[in-house]
Amino acid sequence: MHFTEIDYAVADGAATITLQRPDRLNAYTYQMAREIVAACDLADADDSVRAVIVTGRGRAFCAGADLDPDAGEFDQTRNTVPVFDDGTARDGGGYASLRIAAMKKPVIGAINGPAIGIGSTLTLPMDIRIASESARFGFVFTRRSLVPEAASTWFLPRLVGMSRAMEWVTTGRTFGAAEALAGGLVSQVCPDDALLDTATALAAEISENVAPVAFAAAKRMMWAMSEQGGPWIAHRLESQVLGTLIGSKDFAEGVAAFLERRKPAFRLDPTADLPAMIPEWPRQGG
């Protein structure tokens, strides 16, 4: 598949999606959104891919939506945009972010510089977010007379808490990697030149040790439980899923590998073998 605004590469069990408009600080476009969705489809369908890394080319991760009037990114008469059933145009950020949320493979955001607006909100459904020391974040929407997008009004408070989310959205200010780490937006901060090596090492650890179906099930369960209202509902679902997985060949392999002190060779496929009781997330981008 040919991409123009991202790069997609697979090596050593990891797919890397690189936002690739460095001359525009990887400013976000509808075309980029469509390509991110297509790359996610490729990664989910490829059994050799055990983890996905998302990063940016050059000195930025993504400096926000492309606001150049000549680009016409907010001119819906010039762009073919996805629509809801009622004909309402869908936000281009949510089009990609919800596809990332629906991924069955772990997604690692390697945030290598400014991540402003959609550059921040696009990372929220990723499973792990790490940042370089030079990374900067900003939920700047109110300063542009906009509201947050990319389903971030759902994701952000659940990741960092309502108080922190409201502060960042209310002020619309930009902030650095240290504040993002303190606020729980990212899990670690790396020297700039170590960011991709750190992300690659995380992907390798996942690829070598994590059962794909177990991860996909756990991810869906954790997000679903944030809406269910109590631990007894979680207990029931966990019991059902554990009963299924304990009888699987991947569980037997995981135990054998532990006892034999070797890396496991998991065989189940999260597309075909996810337990039936796991809540399904629509492929919102597809």
C-alpha cells in the first residue's frame, strides 16, 4: 500500500507508523487520518506484528491540525470526509483515534517533540505513551475557539483525572514532558536520542513475552469496566474470560515457557480467537 503522509514499516515483530510531513511539523490532515487508519488495518491483520509504535519524522510529533488556508483542512467542501448515519461530518481526529482505540495489538506512542492539539489527543487511546525530553503538549482548543476532539473528552479525564484534564483544557497552555509525566499523561521521559530505542525495546519485550489474545482481551475489559459501575460486574467478566483462557493452548504454552525458563511461542490470533464475551469496539475508522 502506498502512503504519502505517513511511513509504515515492519521489523522484528513491531510495526512503526511514522507521521511524515516534517516540513509542516507533521501537521495533521484528513489524508493523514485516512492513512493512519489504513496502517492500523494492516498491523491488526498481520500476525507477525505483535506491537505498534507511532512516532513523528523530524523535530515534531505532530504540531496540530494544518491551519494553512491553502491546505483547506477545515473546508468540508474541498475534502471528502467520513460522515455519521445522519450525514454529519465526522471529526477527522476521532476518525483515526477511535481506530487506534480498537486496535488488537499494543500501541506505543513515542512522542518525539511538539504534540499540540490533535498531536496530543491522537495519543490518548494508545496503550503506552513515552516522551522525549523535548516533547511538548497542549490541549489548545479553547484558545482557537474550539472544543477538544478525537474523542478526548472521553479519554483524557479517564487517563489523568478530571481535575488535571480540566486545568489543561481550561487554560489551553502548552507544557513540557516533566509535567506530562507528573500528570500521568506519559509513563516515562527519555533523552531525545534514546526515545526510539526505548520504544523498540518495549515493543520487543511485548513481542517476546505477551500473549496477543490475552492482551487484546485485557485492553477491552479495562476500558469497558470504566463505564460499568462496579467491581462485581468486572469480577463476573474476568471470571468468564479466565475460564476460557485457562483452557487455551496459549495458557499451556505460557506455563510451560515459565517452567522451562524460555520465551513463549504463543499461537492464538486476537482477530480469530478473542473470547466471545469480550466487548467489541467498532472499527470506527473502517
